[in-house]
Amino acid sequence: MGPHKAIFLDRDGVLNNETGEYVWQAEKFVVSPGVPGALARLRAAGYYLIVVTNQAGIAKGLYTGADVQARHAQLQAACGNALDMLYFSDNHPSVSESIFRKPDSGMLEKAVARFALDPAQCWIVGDRVRDIQAGARLGIRGILVGHTEVEVHTPYAVDLVAATDLILNVAQTL
């Protein structure tokens, strides 16, 4: 089998509800409507599903890597363990620089190597321009979702469900 394809997913604002603040407590972590079904559709279409999330609250001392892992376990449980890998960057520019913090592409590069991905067959879905920029560094197409920074990027989708429709429709035309 040749190179594989994947959907890279930002976490906050794509997979779970964006609250405007750091989300590390279980009771504030709410998987967004339609996410489990969208992930199941993407998986059925043969995509690896890989989370790439900046978690600067760790560098700021607000929570720990273990808190992030606990939220990722909560996310996996809500989504039928559909996610193949969950990467997070614990850096923030005020504390430390890192090639793993988006808009740099370190997390994506790790996944491309680990899963033998063809970037031309991959997508990144994020709610910030920096998510799209991280993918663009590797030639990965991006879809911006949510209600932030909309005017500066196309394609745009209201949420992961709509982004999934777009991805699967494009895949049918190739």
C-alpha cells in the first residue's frame, strides 16, 4: 500500500467547545455536536485522525500534561476511540520557543513520519489561521472552522461536520 492520508484536527474549537479560556477540567470539556459522527465518517473514508493542539496553559503553569492526557482520554471515550494519535505542544512563546507549537509544523512532521503520510492527501481542520499555516508548511490543505478569523481564509466551514462534508466531496472528485 502506498502513502497514507490523514485529517489533522485542532482540539479546542474543532473537537470540543471553545470557551474562550483554557479547558482542562473534565466538567468544562464538552465534545462539540456532531463530532463523533464526523470522525466516524472520515475514518470510514480511510483517513487517519490525528489531533495537533497547542496547550500553552502547561507552560504558563495553569495545568499539567497529565490534565491534557485526561481530557484526551475523555475525548476518545466520547468518540469511540476514533483518534489515532493525539499530539500536544506544551510551549508558549513567553516561556519557550518550540517547533512543535503551531504555526510551526513539528507535530505534523512527527505524524507524517510515523504514519507514512502523503501530505498532498491530508487536510488540517482548525479554528485559527495558525492551524492552517502549520499545515501549509508541509503542503497540507486546510479548512478553517468556527467563527474566528473567517474573513482571511477559504475554504471555511461552520464546524467539523461541515468540514467533513467538504473533505469527502472533494475526495469524490479526485
